[in-house]
Amino acid sequence: MVNQRRHVSGAVYILLLTGPELWGLVSQTCNGRSQSPVNIVTSKVLPDERLTPFHFTGYKETFYESLINTGHSVQLNLPSSIQIKEGNLVDEYKHTIDGETFPMEMHIVHIKEEYDLLAEASKDSTSVAVLGFFFQESESANEKYDHLISALKYISQPKTNVTLVGVSLDMFIPSEIDRTKYFHYKGSLTEPDCAEAVVWTLFESTIPLSRNQLATFNQLLFYDGQKMVNNYRPVQPLNGREVYYSSGQLALVSSVASFI
Ligand SMILES: *[C@@H]1O[C@H](CO)[C@@H](O)[C@H](O)[C@H]1NC(C)=O
């Protein structure tokens, strides 16, 4: 499980998950009624004016942290100086939008401060906040990702890590990402034990990476020796849950795909 460090305030990790078809067997919670990921149908989302823009503190601040091949995903921890404040929200695996899938998804995981571990936090339905960003294949390389991608060769094996020096949040979340436009719903962790403890935020703007850059992530190995490719958890039923949208004006993500 991610984040077994004490007092973790957040972590950025690029998520590529294992064996979804076995998950129901791993934990009964994975068969629950409020699971993630879900398919977001943009024509059915409910505009919610209370969902105000996100603010990232320490966005340009450089830090050094371990980049880890956890055997399930690539994880980069964030220093506690970085804070992500969600507009008016109190307490603070492969998602699809209108059925569209994305080659990769990045999750910034926030655990409420009173909980030390993800396992402890899972008893409270809003104890974890995850910000999700979608990657999309682009013609040209995204140079801001070069540093991260060139470090991946040191962590091709599960349970290995390398220290990234001189990185900042702005290398991972492009300034072009519109922090005012996002989807919001209550769901679960996308890895066993799939605890239904997550407030999900999924940004509509996507992060570009070239085909070669995306392929580098696929060279990493999972615990079972398989490559980290096409191993997302399939979408789960909404079972009556509502998905909210932060803005009255909905620009469909699907239209972004047409420039590729
Ligand atoms: C990185 O790997 C070293 C050597 O295996 C290990 O001692 C250390 O705990 C690892 N660090 C993290 C953050 O996983």
C-alpha cells in the first residue's frame, strides 16, 4: 500500500495498477457500492458553484524526494511544504470521461492530518482526497517531464527507488491545467483494500506526453514481473452516486482529444 510513512501530507504518484480481476477476492470492500474509478458522463454531471478553484502553495519550490517503483505504480513523495488547497471543500484507476480512456493517470493523494496511514484513514468516508490528472499522447515531448522520465531507468525493478533532485510541482502539473474545471465525486481507493474513503477530484485539462515518453513508463516492472501496461482497474458502477462539476460552462474533454 502507498504511503506507509508517518505524517505524510501528500504524495504524487503516477498510477499503473495490477491484477484488477482478482480484486474482489483480495478484499470484500472492493465489492462495495461506492468504488472507483468511474466513467464520468459529462451530460449528466451537476454544476456546483461551491467547487471553487484549487490553489497550490509551493508550486515552483524545488525539492528532492524518492521516486519509487512500488511494484504497483511509480510514486513520488511530496515534501510537507507543498499544500494544495481546495476552494470550499471542507476537510480536506482508470477513470474515463464519456467512455474515453487515457494512457496514464496521475494521482496526488492527500490524507487528513489526523491519520498517519492510509489504512487508518479508510474508516472515514472523506479522509483521503485524491486529485487526478489525465495524460494524453501528444506529437511533441513534454520537456518538463524529462527529469522524471530519465530517472525511470534506475527503478525498472519493483521495490527500487532513486532520489530526484531539483524537482517542483510545476514540472508535473503544467501551468496550463485549468484549476477551475474539475469533476468531483465520492469513491474509493483504486487499490485493495479499496476503502470507500476518497473524495475524488478529476481535472478536465490533460497533461501532454509523447508516445516515447509514455512508453518509458510501460518498461517498468510490476511485482509479478509483468510490464506496467494496461493494468488499470476497470470502471466501477456509480450506483446512484452524483458527479459534480466545478463550472457552469462545460468544455468537453473529448474535444481536447481531437488535436492528436
Ligand atoms: C530506497 O532503497 C533503499 C535500498 O533498497 C532502501 O533502504 C530505502 O528504504 C528506499 N527508500 C524508500 C523511500 O523507499
